[in-house]
Amino acid sequence: MIFYCFGIGGLNLPPRTPRYTEEMFERSMNRDFIDYFRKIRKILSAKKGRNEILKSICVLLQNEVEHYNWVGFYFLDKARNELVLGPYAGAATDHTNIQIGRGICGQVAETKQTRIIQDVSKEDNYLSCSINVKSEIVIPIMKDGEFIAELDIDSHFHSPFSDDDREFLEKVGSCVAELFIQTELYEILISAQRD
């Protein structure tokens, strides 16, 4: 499902696809996720740098959702054909760079599709971050149809992820994509003012 995010930094960009409205989201979503999403929208509207905003989202999700034990963003480095770890909340990880196609994160970058792994021990291509991780959900972040980043969440519980998790996190991913677009537009405007 594709979402459109409103209210990020006051910039209303035209939708590129039919909108999944806020009302539709709220009717279909678990009440807790609606509250989390409202907090995330507030974070996104803050006058802060992109990485600071993304770090705040990670911390909020890890602190608020019991089964989100590690939350982080990976960014695509096209030149090196790999994912590079960005802001995160949780234990340190050795996986700061992941080749496209390798592990669950690398597969999501390749397929551009959300993956929910309810039991990581059953995955041949899983990159183990910790013996405590039992499951994982990875959401691609797309800009103009191109993969640019992903949101990765590890859980210490077996089978905790529901359709509500997927829907909520895909909505968050769409809003983060809008943040990337706005950051680029802002950088272009600043650059033009300097010239």
C-alpha cells in the first residue's frame, strides 16, 4: 500500500499516487500506532537536521513499542552497491555496511518489498546481529520509484509483527521519503542562494 504524508515542515508536495488518507489510516489502525504516528509527525515537522530527526524516530519507536528492540535506518550507497548504517537506537551492530542482496536488509534493497521474518533462525540468508534477535521487519523507503533507504527493526520476540506493524511502518517510511525530498529541495534552495 502506498501512503502520502502531510504536514512535514509545512511543505505540501503533490501526491505521486492516489492518497491513503489520514482518516483511512486511523480507521484501520491500532490506536497505539495512531498515537505513535502522531508523535512521529511532530518529530518530522521539527526544524532539525535529517539525521537528528531520523535518530529521534528510532528512539521513539524503540522506547514506545515493546517488541521493537533495535530500530535503525540504512541508506543506499549506489556507488558501492551497499547499504550504510545511519541513525539507530539499540545495541551497537557490526553490520554498518551490507551488500545489496545479502541478508534480509540487502534483499529488501534488491526487491524493494517489505519483508517480515517472524523467525530469523529459519532464514538461510539472515545476518545475525545478536543472539537475542528472534524476528525482523524491514521497510523499503522509496523516492520517485527508486530505493533510497530502509527502516530495519529487530525484535527479541518470535512472531511479534502484525499487519498493523507493516501498515504503520510503511506509513512512517512514506513520511521519511518526503523528508528526503524536502532535504534535497532545501539544499538546492540554499545552494541557489549562495550562487
